[in-house]
Amino acid sequence: MEPARDLTPARRLRSIVSGSVGNLVEWYDWYVYAAFSLYFAEAFFPGGDRTSQLLKTATIFAVGFLMRPLGGWLLGRYADRHGRRAALLLSVWMMCAGSLLIAFTPGYASIGIAAPVLLVLARLLQGLSVGGEYGTSATYLSEMAGREHRGFWSSFQYVTLVMGHLLALAVLLALQLLLAPEQLRDWGWRIPFAIGAAAAVVALWLRRNMAETDSFVRSEADGSAPHQRRQGTLRVLLQHPRALFTVVGLTMGGTLAFYTYTTYVHKFLINSAGLSSEDAARVNASTLFVFMLLQPLVGALSDRIGRRPVLIAFGVLGTLLTVPILSRLQSVQGATEAFWLVMLALLVLSGYTAINAVVKAELFPVEIRALGVGLPYALTVAIFGGTAETVALWFKNIGLESGFYWYVTACIAMSPWRCTHGCPTPGAIRGSTRILRPGMAHAGERRE
């Protein structure tokens, strides 16, 4: 395995692309479940009405969210002990296994209760995989990219995340055009999961040739017993409370805003704004596409002006604009106006999504970096991101929909405060377990 310091620029780029492509496949598989649940719900839960079938599949989707913190801990620990490359390979293996299991599991009519049990097992695997992928891939991209372009290359984590979402929607639309609804319900819903499993095999082949990062290779060169005991342990992680709370504070507002404007917004435009399902789908897909293209631009901007101004801009603008944007969306006059309002929200959100991975990676020393990024992020996403739609619908149900707007605002408001008190110096990848304070540098720290 070739260390990053010996790589040519082309080989370094290939390693970064390989890490990003695996992320795309994982998020495609994650979103495919939600996109096609309408068609496979009856195969696994034949009893009851349509609503109860969808509720059961949605519950299993939520189980995947609950597994993400465990995945963040297990794969983060594995990445800090055995390497980023090894953990990224394991992550794709688990997602591939989950997709294959869903694609080929017989329905309830054939194997009875074993069918939904296997579906739950598949989602557990996928939840573990996605939970571990974020922290490990964020760490890998941040460590592999050079200091001058770390924000730019790390932004591709969200480029591929959104691209996975868009590809899942594209496959859904294509199959809806090619197959009759009865065919989709009978067997067509298995196709996207088979596609995901095949794509995971390609991602495995690409990741097999990835280089390990210099940071981990240098860490491994210290083979002392005390150093090995520090790698990937919760005890050492808890010695960095400021970094942990910074990750939680940044993620709280960022993930809630992300799921609000990328996932829940589709239902919001239909149920609250009164748009047709077709117009809502077009607004959702088109804004996601532009949002995806914005990520490298904002990442590159952070390389020039620093991470802190970009994150503070997200926090301040998100705090000031969330209530006006959502209030106006509620009474929007058409799809064009809805597009520009959602696009404004996503432009502000890009101040978080484009650089959050590198900011979090820069907070932790190498021996607990993947765990430090992945575990608090996964816990916060499960609590705030995974419940965004439920909380929004609860506020709507009690007749106080604007309460959700203020809830999102309050969570985003945590970001500028946490950034002011905890964001690292741009470009600094930490090399020891000492906590950085403004103006301090680590003894022996190597700047890339």
C-alpha cells in the first residue's frame, strides 16, 4: 500500500475520487429504500391497509437512523486502529450486503415472517454502513487533500451525497416510465437495489487501490504500546470535550436544515404551500442539482478566506432568514418562486455542507480523528436530522406550523457560537492529543 506522500498528483486525485464514489453509492442505496418503499411495502407487509404498510416500512427506515451512531463508533474505531482505507472498504461491503439482501429476499407470501426480519437485518447493515462512512470518508478526504485545497476536495463528500439522492430519484422516474405500476410492485422494485449492489462492487474495486493517508501512516510508525492503546478509544475521545461539543453544535443546525430543505421540503410544498406533486418534485430535484454544484465553489472559497467566515455566514444568515423563507414558502404563488426561495436556503446551507467535514476533521488528533468526527455527528443526525420531518408534522398537526421554523432557527443559531469558540485554524490537521487554543501550535505538528 502506497503512502500518500509518494503519490503523483494523478494518483492522489484517483484516491480522492475513489473515496468519493463509494460515498455516492452508499447514499444512493440509502435513499433508494425511501424512494421505492411505496412499491415493496405490500411484499413484506401484506396485512392491513396501505397506510399501515407504509408506516411499517417507514419504521424500518427509522431503525437505520438509530444504527448510525453505532456505525459511527464501530467504523470510526476501526478506521483509527486499522486505517481509513480498510474502514472504507468494510463500509461498502456492508452496504453491498444490505442491498443484495433486500434485492433477493422473497416476499412474505413465500417465507412468512422471515421476510420482514431479513428486511430489518438489511437496514441494520445499511445503517451501520452509512453511520461509519461519514466520519471515515470525511477523515480520508481531509487527510488526503493537500493543505491548499482541503476545503475544495472535502466538499465532494456532499457532492456525492446529493448525487446519490438524485440518482435514486432518476432510477425511480426511469422505472416508472418503463414499467407498469403492477410490475413495479411485483418485481420491479428489486431492480434499484440490484443496481446499488452492482455499483458497490465497482466502488470496492476502486477503493481497493486507494492509498492510505500520510497522517495514519505516520501515526502507525509510532508503534509504542501507549500510542496503540490511545487509538480509537472513547476514553481518549472524551479528553476533547470542546471539539466534541463543536461537532454537535455545528451538526445540530446543519443537519436539521439539510433534511428540512432537501427531504421534508417536498412534502412541505405539497401539504403546506399547495403545489402539485409534479411541481414539488421538479422544484426538489432542480434545487438539489444546483445545490450539488455549489459545494466545490464554497469549499474552494473556504480555502481562500478560511473556514470560520464561511461557517459564521451560514449561522448568521440561517438564523436571520429561516423564518422568512419558510413563512413565504407556505404561501408561495408558484413553482418558480418556490425554486428561488428553496435555492436561497440551500445557498446559505452550503456554508455548512461544503466544509463541515474538513472543519470537524481538523478538530481532532489523528489517533481518534475518524471516531471523533463520526460518532458525535451520527448521534446528532439521529436526534435532529432523523426526526426533522416528524417534528415538522407534529407542529403542523397542532396548528402551530411556524413553531417548526423557530425550532430550525434556534438550532442553526448554535453554529456561529460554536464556530467562534471551537473552530480550528484553516488547513491545520492536528497531530497530537493536546487541545489547540487560539494562537497555539502543536509541538512536532506537521503542516501539509
